[in-house]
Amino acid sequence: AQTVTQSQPEMSVQEAETVTLSCTYDTSESDYYLFWYKQPPSRQMILVIRQEAYKQQNATENRFSVNFQKAAKSFSLKISDSQLGDAAMYFCAYRRYFGNEKLTFGTGTRLTIIP
Amino acid sequence: GAVVSQHPSWVICKSGTSVKIECRSLDFQATTMFWYRQFPKQSLMLMATSNEGSKATYEQGVEKDKFLINHASLTLSTLTVTSAHPEDSSFYICSARRDSSNTGELFFGEGSRLTVL
């Protein structure tokens, strides 16, 4: 079974600074998706960034980028120029490429932005 | 973007009663939807996979008779918590995969907070 581990229950960063959230996963599959979702106080899950395992290039979405290390099964999220609106729970998630499309989530990292 | 709507967003009920939560994909068709449960300050735990026109697939440990799932159309899945008890109080979230998409992304509803007195 696939597992997703987030070893940082809480992180904080000064506004405008950069922060990196860690995620590791375990799978025997070679093709899969990885995601970072954000859950603000409203509880609505919002997709931050997506990575297909077959792509070597790291995904980037504006201030958000990932460091995808397939061999190490690591998928960290870097947030640059942190803003107050980035404060939220961040969940790393895994999904098989074929077959069952369910998402397996990590335990989450609560990110606090210090003004 | 794709929109998934859940209703109600919050509900309070008495112990022993049943509560139905709806999950609708507003602007896309979704053959498959997922129901998650989230306890305070915890992650999302998958309860079941809902498939249009067929029986739902439940995760290990989830009581099928207690959490009834119906996926009668390509845009609607419902979760009914039967004979609710205080331990069923939780935040329930649905998600849906857009049939026409190959990005792997799931779209989430706003969630429904259930409180059983």
C-alpha cells in the first residue's frame, strides 16, 4: 500500500521569505501523480501544484515549486516570497496513474506566516 | 475551473437520526467521486469510492450499513449517515474526478461539518 509521510507538523516563515515543506512517499508503482493541496481555515481543499512521475522536470506554479526526487521518493514544496494568504494546512498527496484514482494524503504541515 | 458543491455545509442532528450530505459536480461530469472524513487537526481519510450506477467501494474499517453512498447520476453522489451517534461527528469532504480530464486532479467540495448531539 502507498504511504505518504510529512515529517513537519508545523512550520513558520517570515513574510516575503522562502520556506520548504517536506514530503516522502512509498510506492512500488513507476507511474503516479503527486500533489500538494492547501487547506485554509475555510477547510476548502485547493490544489497548489501537481507533478507527474514520468516527468523529470520539476513543476512550478508562480511562487510555488517542487523538488521531485523520484529515486529518493521525495517531493518537497518550496514557497517563495511567502504571503499572509499562504497560511494554511498543506497536504502532500499521492495517486496512482492507472486504476484506482483515490488520493492518499500525508498528515499535513501547518504553515504560519509571520508578519 | 471545475466546481464541486457540498450541501449542507454544516448540520446538527440528534443521536439516532440519519443525515444526508450531497456532493454535486456543477460544471462537469464525474463518474467517480470520493468521500473523505477529517477529524480535527488530522488528515483526510478515505471512506469510500463512489461510482455512478454501481455500488460504492468502501475502505477497510468503514461500515457500509452506517455510511450509505448513492451515486445516481454523473453529477451527484450522496452520503447518508444512518443512526448517527456523537462519534460520527466529523468533517466530511467529497471530491470528484472530471471525466474529460487526464490531469489526475481531483476537485473538492467545501466540506460538511456534522455534529451529533
